[in-house]
Amino acid sequence: MSRRCELTGKGPMTGNNVSHAKNRTRRRFLPNLQDVSLRSDALDRSFKFRVSSAALRTVDHRGGLDAFFLKAKDAELSAAALKVKKDIAKAQAEA
């Protein structure tokens, strides 16, 4: 399982550990990923995603999963999230 957020595409970053003596060694900064179930109002069901805590705040800020997918770019979404986005768009177009 990759260490990448399914909604925002956020992944590991690299940097340095810097000691008191200024010795530098390479390290990785991993995103804070959580396994969550998010509910879609348009489809009236929930979906499981592996998302970062920052993405959870963004989903909450935009007003839920449906509103998040309206503004989300396709390049940032995983294949499963992209399928859910298209299903939500289709359900909203019919309503």
C-alpha cells in the first residue's frame, strides 16, 4: 500500500536530520495517513479511503465529500476516488 493520500495526492517528502553539530543525514517526512469512511449524500452510501489528516480538514471545510469532489482536480485523485467522483457527478446530473 503506497504512502499517498487518495484525495489530495500528498506523499512522502525528503529532507535532512540536522544534529547539534550541523551533521546532515537524509530522512523522509511521511504524511499522516488515516483509514476513514466518508459518506456521500448524492449516492447515499459511504466509501473507504486512505487520506491525510489535512485532507480530512479540507473535506470538512468544503462541506462534505460531494462538495470536495466538485472542486478536486482529477490528477490528484487516486483511481478509486476518481471513480467515486464520476459516480457522484452522474448522480447530481440526474437529480
